[in-house]
Amino acid sequence: MWLPLVSGLARETSTGNRYETIPVTGNPTDRPAASHADLNLALRGYERASAALELVFYNGPTDSGAPQLAGIFADRRVPEFTSAQQVYDWNWS
């Protein structure tokens, strides 16, 4: 079972793994997250996109200890992807 993280707290999954949030230092935004289009993608909206409905693997360094999508489900399955969405760009002016 996957549990969302709460800032500054650790959560344990059904696999026994523990994940902690990464603290943020400084003031990374000039407005609250709810009204920041980089943090709240609902402000920008989205539309259906034509893309492969599968996991995509990229070359490059990875964190072998990071949670895996298959770990969300007790039977370790990968969920079925039924659609792809593309977020709209944002007019920053």
C-alpha cells in the first residue's frame, strides 16, 4: 500500500521500505502553490495526447532505491494506461 508523504515525515510502505521527504531550503516561489502554474498543473489545463501507453525508459543515472510504480500494487503488476495527457503551456506575462 502506498502512502503519500507529508512534509518532514517518513512513511512506510507495505513492503517495509521507508521514504522521507526532501526538505526545501529557501523560498522557492513567489506565490502559494495553489496559484503557481509550475506547481499546480490544474491551472494550465491539459488535453488528450497521442503517445505510447506504456512506461518509458530513459538512459541516464537513476536512484535504485526510489519507489517503483509496480510497488503500488500488492501483486506487483504495472497498471493499464488508458490515455495520455499533455499539459498546456503557460503565458507567463
